[in-house]
Amino acid sequence: MFSTALVARLSARNIHYGWVVAGTTFLTMLVVAGAVGAPGVFIVPLQKEFGWSAADISGALAIRFLLFGGMGPFAAAFMNRFGVQRMMLISLSIVIAGLLLSLGMKHLWQLVLLWGVVIGVGTGLTAMVLGATVATRWFSQRRGLVMGFLSASTATGQLAFLPLLAGLTESHGWRTAMLLVCGGIVVAAVVILLLMRDRPADIGLAPYGDTTIQPVLPQPASLGALLATPMIVLRDAARVPTFWILFLSFYICGASTNGLVQTHFISLCGDYGLAAVGAASMLAMMGLFDFGGTLASGWLSDRFDNRWLLFWYYGLRGLSLLYLPFSDFSLYSLSLFAVFYGLDWVATVPPTVKLTAQRFGPERANIVFGWIFAGHQLGAASAALGGGLSRTVWHSYMPAFIGAGILCLIGAGLVLLINRGRQPVLSPA
């Protein structure tokens, strides 16, 4: 196996193979982010071609967001049972099948089925849970930094894909742009086959920063027991107040990022006369600043109180969202928003993962975080649907953006209710 030979070469140079796994995971999350964010570029072209309303399209995207999050806890259990590499390949296969089939869609129910259900399930089999699994399984030290690096893949996905997708959509149509996303998925699948490994113990390594090889805990043998594991973890986690605070704060995070800005920002700018390519470039600028901001957040989460980090992230995000409706949508105003908002788009993830691992233990952290991430995507679905309804009913996205800004300020206060002291972790499943 190619990865086995690479492990030997890297070990001879005192380089831990966990960094290769993190890089492969980054690429996978990047192309998944491209698939998740692409429909934001296609809303207006779909309206023009098929006559669907913003609310119709947003409804399908809301289903995708719900499944993207709802699959998270089960995806974590599947990764524990069947292996990370296998689940990554299954996920990408489902996504590319949904994208290719959508090239021939003509009816709204096909949009709901393919972009809502199929792609929602496919992306949900990895989602942010993949990054949490790799960071907690392969790294004992630098865990926050690695989680920041992997979380930044969402921003990099926008940076890499959205301007290209917008340009291709304008020049050659949305179907050609869709093929670009499919090509990225194929490249990621090949890299996974060559380089991805499930656990450090599989190649005789301890996690980075540790000296003890971690034993693989026994997993449920039957499918019923496997599917029951996330529910058992949820039952136990629900008894801990910290879980609900993180769940609600991540609901607000999803409502103020993926569901609102990623889905509706390009259409919002179109209402003010800004072309799709220009709006996508603004999103790319947000992605550029978020890449740096999320890496910095990972570094900070290894060194400072994660509750106060989240307080500042949610507070500053809320202020930026409240600023946008009162700007003049000039290049200067939108650039200012892109920088200010972009710096903490995904910066909330590393502190949230760290708090989850501290409170619930590393072995169950990925499943507990899967449930917290389900809250994130529930918020994203609410905002995706709410933004479309706002545009359809009031002919403006502004009520949705102001509402999201107020929610972020509430979230800033909410995270300070988390007890600083470490709570008892959950017992093994």
C-alpha cells in the first residue's frame, strides 16, 4: 500500500503521519464545502430557467441542511464501526451521483430529491464530524490547531470554488459549473484511496504528542446496536447542561453562516445590482479571511478560555450582520463586511470541539459533537428557508439578516453560562 511506504519515509524524518491524514481530510472537506455552497450560485439561474421561486429553492436547500446535520451523529458511529476511509468514499460517491443526476432535472420534486435528500445524506456522512474525528483520534497535542485547519476547509472551499462556479455559470450555464464540482470530488476520492488511514494504531503509531498506542475499543456487532449508539450517547449527553448550551449556540452559528450568508448572500447582492461574479468574489474574500481567522482560533483555543473566545466570535459576528442592512452596498461597504464577518465565519468550531472533548471525553466526543452539529444544521435550515420566505413575502432579505444578528448577540451571552470546571465525562457505550 502506498500509504505504508509513506509512513516509513516520514517516520525516518520524524514526521508524524497524522499530518498526512489531516491534509487528506482537509481536501475532502474542501470539495464537500464546494458541493454544499454551490447552490448559492445557482439560485438565480434556476429561477430563470424553471420559474421556481426563492422559497421553492430554499425549501430544498433547507432539507439538505437538515440531513447534513442530522446524519452527523450516525456518521460518527459509522466511522467508528466501518472506518473513516470507507465512509469518506461512500460519502463522495453519493454526492457525485446526486450532482450528476441533477444535470437532467426538470421538475421541483427532482430538485428536492437530489439537492435536498441525496446530497444532504451524502455530505452528512462526513460533515464537520469528520474533522472532529480526525483531530481527536490522531492528535493529543495541537488538537485545536488541527481542528482550526480542518474547519477552515469550508472557507477555502468557497475561496476555490465559488468565483469559478459563478464565472462558469454566467458564461456556460450552471450545468458546466456543476461538472467542475464533480471533478474536484473525483480528485479527492483518489487521494483518499492512496493516503487515508483510519487510526494511528493501524500503522503502529501513537497519536501525535502521545507515546502510548491507543487500543481500538470494541464496536457494536449488529446494525441495530450500531444505530442505537448515537441515541444512547444523546440520552446521556442531554443530562449535561453544557450540551444544550453548545447545541443552542451552534444552532445560532448555523443560522448566521451556512443557512443565511452562504445561501442567500449572492441573491441579496443581486437585489442591489451587484453581479453574481462580484458577489461570489465577496464570499471568496470572506473565505480568505476566515481561513486565517479559523487557524488563529485553533491556536487560541489551545491557550485561552474557550468560553470567552466564543463570546467574542458570536458578538462580533452579530455586529457585522446588523451592520450590513444599513450599509450602502458599495464595494467599500461590502469589502468591510467581508473582512469583519469573514474573520470568524467558522472560528467557532475549534473552541466548540475543544469544549465538547473536555466535557464528554475523546472517545465519545465525535458522536456528541455530531449532535451539536445537528443543531448547527437545524439553524442553517431555518435560516435558508426563512431567508427565502423573507425575500418572497417581503421582497427583501433584510429581516432575515437583522434577525440573525440579534441571535448572535444572544449566543454571545449564552456561552458564558458554560461552567469553567471540567464535568464528568460520559461512560463508554
